[in-house]
Amino acid sequence: MSEKRVYTFGNGKAEGKADMRNLLGGKGANLAEMNLIGVPVPPGFTITTDVCNEYFEKGKDEVVALLKDDVEKSVKHIESLMGCKFGDASNPLLVSVRSGARASMPGMMDTILNLGLNDTVVEGLARKTGNERFAYDSYRRFVQMYGDVVMGMKPVNKEDIDPFEAIIQNVKAQRGISLDNEMNVDELKQLVTLFKDAIKQQTGRDFPNDPMEQLWGAICAVFDSWMNERAILYRKMEGIPAEWGTAVNVMAMVFGNMGNTSATGVCFSRDAATGENIFNGEYLVNAQGEDVVAGIRTPQQITKEGSRRWAELQGISEEERIEKYPSMEEAMPEIYQKLNMLQNKLEEHYKDMQDMEFTVQEGKLWFLQTRNGKRTGTAMVKIAMDLVKEGKIDEKTALMRCEPQKLDELLHPIFDKDALKKAKVITQGLPASPGAACGQIVFHADDAQKWHEDGHRVVMVRIETSPEDLAGMSAAEGILTARGGMTSHAAVVARGMGKCCVSGAGAINVNYKNKTVEIEGIVYKEGDYISLNGSTGQVYAGEIPTRAAELSGDFKELMDLCDKYTKLQVRTNADTPHDARIARAFGAKGIGLTRTEHMFFEDKKIVAMREMILADSVEGREKALAKLLPYQKADFKGILEAMDGCPVNIRLLDPPLHEFVPHDLKGQQIMADEMGVSVEEIQKRVASLAENNPMLGHRGCRLGITFPEITAMQTRAILTAACELKKEGKNPKPEIMVPLIGILYEFKQQKEVILKTAKEVFEKEGIEVKFEIGTMIEVPRAALTADKIASEAEYFSFGTNDLTQMTFGYSRDDIASFLPVYLEKKILSVDPFQVLDQNGVGQLIKMAVEKGRAVRPGMRTGICGEHGGEPSSVKFCAKVGMNYASCSPFRVPIARLAAAQAAVEE
Ligand code: PEP
Ligand code: MG
């Protein structure tokens, strides 16, 4: 732990710098760096993330005592640079307090502004600025924010609006005004008193008057917010460790609400939704930061071009736009030029898209924050590829800049174009986060979660969202809000999550109590369907069918770049020609696993399958299998054809047979009628298939060993299909895989059946097709004896679902009953069925690859368990030298990127 707890900055100097983000948090490190590169930033100081950990170890009192001297000295540092004094009524200094973790965390306390005000200081501020209205407006905002985030003022019921907002509405209603900035000084003074009374009434505590007491309260509130429920949930979703902690940034206040030469805003050096290289953002004249984000007033655009586009979307005429919503470029041209120059400088410096906050105080521009901007998956790819083309970053950096998991957004369906033409637009909001979403309306986060758990697709409709809504937003297909701009909470969080979001749809009227939303005179209830286009901001009534996404443009270029660097190839797990084609279009280089059992469930096939299960002799089984053969052959032919020229790894029958028979009386009666036997006979057979531990029972190669005729039929189907294709001029490349091997002789026995059948097929067809015979490694004993097994098997495919199950001894179907407790008690940090356990299961894999290749040099190895599409697991597979990872079609691009990153990281 670092001895130095507090780092100051200001006036072009700083004790920290950009590469100290672990200690100073992202915000603190960048504030220091901005000072060093000549971007104007108000002076301040950062309390380190180490102190946050100390706070939770040693407790509040001890940490406050440890910090006391440093904080007081640092406050003096700000005072000397700003030429004013904290708590001094004649020449007051006010500060802002913000949290700032290594990674940006929307679930945490964000900002307290105007700290240092009390009943006497406010008078001084009024005198100093000659603006009493401004002073009291600042004061009421401070009491409101402090009351909320430090003193914990919240709505009592979930239907209630914010308690301070309710007081404001009352005061405005008494005067018959509708806008906050129409309130006069007396009303603002009245607000301060009413706010303080409400705080006392709800919390039982007095609002602190002493500025130093206020500061300590805010500092501790930042640390406390690191452990609030929302922050913990966000960390869990993003895989951020609790030990990282948050820093606290205290900075001199500059004011965007000191009249019409003052303003505040948020801007991006490129478009965070599309990735286009267009400077953009929003600002408000005579306002403070949270006005822009909270969506209480309609923000204006920074650039003229952006403003025109925005007005067009809102249906606002050019005259009205210029009069009411002029861009900063038009309204404050000099400041705009400076802002534009500095945003360029910051992007050049960080070589990435920047998300910046700024304030203009009486004509002087200050930057309050810069960070690498959150962006959609589409923007992530475009920005990375554009920066390469602009010569700002190299190809490897571009690959590392993209998060594999975020590609998921580019793979989601978009609205079917034809269906969209017929759909009715019911209102228009802002295109806050792209993609298509369709679902049933819900209004509250907990309802979104509940409906989602019950299997519904939902769209969450809110006036605006807050960090409390995080879990609901995550469960929803999309989010629609009545208020808020492109930088509102809903928009920023949705983009981070890759969720479709339409924000600021001002024409919708949400009623939380009745659970209704009125749009253009029509009332939509909870449960009604609605569709959102997050790329255009349009909202539609009803359900609109969607269409699969495709790999093209920048996305394709990125994938081509992956191929240039990767060593690990990516195949797909696919059981149908349709899935195989999707995966191939996403760049799969073959099939790593076809689960043949999935083919048995369609109508006639299941009847023949059940006949086979019911048979009590080899002859009976062979008769039923003969019926299955043509179906299987047709299925295999379809898949081999869809993957023509690429390897197709087909696994022999794997699951326990009880999965193919009905367990309810009605189903058993149907089966009895189909088979022409009594229901009792069916029940007897079903009972005989019951096992205590079916996952460890009569399944995998054990089926093929007890019933070799099944292996023979499947081999015949695969190879006949391949021969037919070859005769048609195609290039089938089948691989036959034996599941659940634990003993060399299991494999040998199955191999004999396969080879014997192959000989018969080739003789009959008069043609031969090259094929390979390999095995799954999914029983720990197979990994331990991989050298023996490799003497017979031509390749290994790691079935890490079963290998995880059998290594941990956790039933893969029952883990949900104890996993949450294991995660909570930190016995496990992640679900090992999703993220490969590199220290345990991974060691078995590493050993098996080495042992296998010691006997069979260069032996092909791959993974086909669920982990094959999970980035950290894919990287591990690359590290142990596997040849390929195989995953579901929609994860192919994710695995390709992870594999390329593994090669770059080497
Ligand atoms: C595995 O066990 O990892 C595997 C791919 O097989 P299945 O999931 O079908 O058991
Ligand atoms: Mg398995």
C-alpha cells in the first residue's frame, strides 16, 4: 500500500499522472494528466483507492484521523490557487466531490456539487457574484444532492417521485409556473428550508452547517457507495474485483449557472453510438452538470450539424431550433472553437474516443473530466478500425481495444425490413443505444426482473432511469424513457450493457401508479407489446419480427484482422444445416461438435428411436435402426453439404436413453399406441431405464459398447452421406467422435465397429471418403491416460461441460441450488460451467494435450464444451496450444477475437 494517501493537482501541475489509474482511479489519473498537457482543469486533489480499502478494514474514524492533515493541507492548496477560502463568507471556495474507480461505475455515488455552502456562506457568495438568485439556486441544489447521496433521502414508496422533486413541484404549483429556472430568490430560499425540514423529518438528523463536516460526510459517502447494492451488482456484471476500491476527487467548483455566458455540457470526440468520427455532445446555458444528465431540461447540441439533425428527428423547424435550441457552435462560437481544439488534443493524446465534461464560467472554459468513452459494440469496432486507418494505432492495438463479449451486440437481430415498413410508429425519441427490441411493457425494475424470470421478453418504460434500475435494465430487451438526452443515465448505461434504448421520448406520458403509458392519446398497459428501434429512436406499437445480423463492413475487417494474427481456429457447435450456415457466415472454419441426439426428436424419428429403445433383442434394435438410418443420413448430408470443404466432427449418440421416452402417462399412452403394445409395457421399460445418477450412468460410449448396432448405424449414415456427396462432386470432411471415453479399450472397441462399418459402406458405394476417428476428453481418467488413448484416437476434443462436472463433482444440472451461496461466500468467483477453471480442469486439459502429442506428434486438439465461446477460456485454450475452439454460431466472432487477442498477448 502506498504511503501517500492524497495527490493534488492544479494550475498545470499534478502529483499524479495518467498511468496511475489503479491508485487514483480513472477520473483522478486523467484530471492529473489533463493538467500536465495544458487542458484547463479546476484545482483539486484525489484520495487514493488504497484508502478505500483502508476505510473498510480500519473503519471510518481511524481513516478520517489518518487523512485529516493531508486533506486540510490539500484544501489549502486549492484555496491558494483559487484565491478564496473554504467556509469564508466574504470570499468562499466551494468544491465538488466525486467518486472515481479504475473502471467507470454507474452504480456508485457520482457527484456532489457546491459543497461548502451554508446559511452565511450563501450570503457571501451572493455578494461576491452580485447574483443572489445564482447563490440560492446553488445552495438548494447542494442541499438536495447532499440530502440524497450522503444523508440517504429516498422516495418512501416506489410509486412516489423523489421527495425533493415533490417539494419543488409544490412550490412551482403555488406560483403557477412550470420551469425550475422561473423560480425567484424567495422561492429558492423557501426550498432550502423545506429541504432541510424534510431531511430532519425523514432521517432524524440536522443538515450539517460546518463545511469541513460536510466534506468529511461526502468523502465517507463516496467510500460507502463502493459497497452499495447497485455498485456490487455492477461489479458482478462486469467482473470488477471489490479490492480495486474507489478514489475520491475533490475539486474547486466552477459554475455553469452564473448567467448567459456560463454553460455546462458533455461531449464525445466521436459518436458513441455509431462510431462515426463526428464531434458531438450536449450543453445547457446557465445550468449545472446534473441538469444535462438528469434530463430535467432539454439539452442543446454542441455542433450546428448535430443540432440540425436533432431538430429534424424531433420535428422542430429551423426557425424554432435557432430561437430556442441553438448549438454551442452558433451561440458561443469562441468557446466552441476552444472546446473543439481541446477535444481534438485529448483524443490525440489518449488515442481513443474521449467522453468529456466541461463547464463554462462567465466565458472561461474548464474541463471537469475526460475518459475513454463508453460505446456500443458497433462503435467499438468502427472506432478501432478507423483509428488504424488514420494511422493513430496499430492493428494489434485495435484488436486489443475491442472487447470480445461486446461483439454480441453486433450479432443480435435487427427488425425485419419488410415488417418494419408496415409497422406503425407511435412516437419518436432519441436513438440512445442501437439495436432492435420487442417485448411486453413493464414499468418497474423489479417487475422487469420477475417477468423476465417467468420467460417474458420485456421493455422497461420509465420517466427516467436511475442506478436503482440497473438489474431491471439488464433483464429487459430494451428501455424507453420519457425524459433524458443522449447522455442521460438510461442512455449511458444501456450503451454500456449493449441494450437497445430510446430515451427522451417527450410525448409519452408514464403513470407508474396505474401502470400505463399514454402515447398520442392511446393508453398502453403493462403487458402490451411494444417495439423499439434504438438506432433511429422510433417506437412502434405491437410486435415486429426481427432478422439476423450479418458480418460486413468494419466488423468483417476486424474479423479479417483476427485471422491475420490468430493461431487458434474457431469452429462451431451445430446440429442443423441452418446453424452450420449461420456459423460459416460468421467465419467458423468447420464444425467442432454435432450432437446427433438433437436430430432424433422430430416426429417420425422419435417413433423409430423409441422402437429401438423398446426392442429387447439385437434383431429388434436393428430393425428399428434401419428405419432411423435414412433420416440420419439425410441429416448428416445436409450438415456436411452446408460445411462443404470444412471438417465436420460428428459425435455418436451420447445421452442416457431415458431422455427419449415419455415420463407422463399421456405421453406413454401415445407411445403405447404407436408401438402397438400396452401402456404397462411402456411403463415397465421406462422404469427399467431409470438410474440414480443418469449423468454418470448408461450414456456416452457405454451405449455404443452395449449396443454396437447403434454405432454401426450412425457410422453408416455419416459415411454413406459423405460418399453420396463426393459422387456429387462435393468435398465432405467427416470426423467421427466417440463420447465419454475413460478407458483405452472402450475407444478401441468402438473404433473397430466404425472401421468395419466403413469398409462395408465403401465397398457398397464403390467409393471411399477420407475420415478420422477421434474422441471426446470429458472423463478425468481419459485426461490422466491421454497418452494411451492417443495411441488409437486421431484427435481429442475436450468436452469441458462433463469434464468440469466430473472434476469438481458438481452435477451440471443441479449447480443452481448452491452456486449463488458459493459465489456470495467467495468459495467460487465465477460459475465454472461458464468460465473454465484454469487451475483445476485446465490442468487436466494441459496435461492431456501434452501427453497426447507425446505419443502422436502434432495431434489435433480442440474444445467443444460451453467454454469454447467464453473469451478467457478461449485464451487459455490458445495458451495450451489447442488447434481450435468450437462454440455456438452466435459466439463464433467473439471466440475469433479472443483467439486473436491471445496470439497478440503471447
Ligand atoms: C461436454 O461435455 O462438454 C460436451 C460438449 O458434451 P455435452 O454437453 O453434450 O455433454
Ligand atoms: Mg459431454
